[in-house]
Amino acid sequence: MKKPPTPKRKYDSTRRQAQAEETRRRIMDAARTLFMERGYAGATINEIANGGGVALKTVYAVFENKRNILIELLNKSSSDRGEEHLPVLERPSVKAVTQERDPRRQMKMFAEVIAGNLEGAAFISEIMNVAAKTDPDIRELVDRLNKQRWQNMAFAVKQFTANGPLREKDAASATDTVWTLTSPEVFLLLTRERGLSKKEYAEWLADKLARALMP
């Protein structure tokens, strides 16, 4: 009599996915540390692999190159957990700002979102700007991100205008104002050089936006 076939073990996709996410996190943590210590150019893929405790080929398999690690760091550091792959305008915190009808409250909420994003992303942005001086690929990436950020600020200005006229009649000029005040460079000047907390920066930004934009 034949023995019944041994049932096949179920493929544990959840466990495999968790392991893959852990590997990804270790690589990114190692890269962040090295980028902060040595800059983008000074950190090699081999050192990132060693710092993350993974094989060199694993880093290439997961990210392909160092540039993609930097992009992923920026995405994760400028968004809430689970929102890093959502377009900025589709994130719940951003949608809440667009739905607010009180102009001052809307600008306050907007400033809080910006402060939360820049708390993690400003340092990565600074690393990118330094790398862009010698790396054409990073220069192209920075230029594209700056244009994208300007477009996002143009959307914010449009939402502000929906709650009433602004001091600046020219939407592009108003966008330039918001784009400048919300820049990573200004955030770092105020938090790192002047010692403002994230909360204090958000209050400063809300105040300056209201003064600059509201009639």
C-alpha cells in the first residue's frame, strides 16, 4: 500500500517579505550613517554592505546602485511610515490641509506637515546638494526634485487661494515665496544654526506664510 504523499509546506510569503524589509532597512541605516559621516562620494557600496551586515551582491540586488539608496532614503525620511510610495498630493496629511477652509488654520496645518517632512529629509537633501557639485547624475536628480517641490508649492498656493485672495496676485511669485520659506536650507539654518525645535520652526513658518501671503 502506497504511503499518502507528504503535504507540501505552505510558502510563507509574509516571513520572506519581512526578511526582505529587514535587509532593506539595514542597508539604508548603514548608508545613512556613512553618508552623514563621509558624504555621498566618500561612502562606497562595499562599506554600506559591511555596515549593514549583508553581502555586496545583496546591496546590488536590492538597490542596483548607490544613487537609488539615496533616493529611497529621501522618500522614507520625508513621509510618514507606509506613505513613502504615495505621491505627495495623495498623502492623508496633505489631503487634510487641502480640505481646511480657515486660511490661518490651513497655513498652520501646512507648516506642521512641512516641518514633519523636513525633520528627516533636510539632512538627506543637504547630502544630495553637496554630491551634486561633483556628480552629474545627482545634479540632474536635485534639479528634478527642486522643480517637483516648486510644483507641489504651486498646488499649496492654489489651495490657499481657494480660501480667499492672497497679498500677491501673481501665483508664480507667491509660489516662489512659499518654495523659499519651506526649503531644506532654511529649515537647517533655523533648527541647526539657530536651535529652533521642529514645533518652533512650524510656528515660525506659519507666521511668515500668513504675513507674506494674507492681505
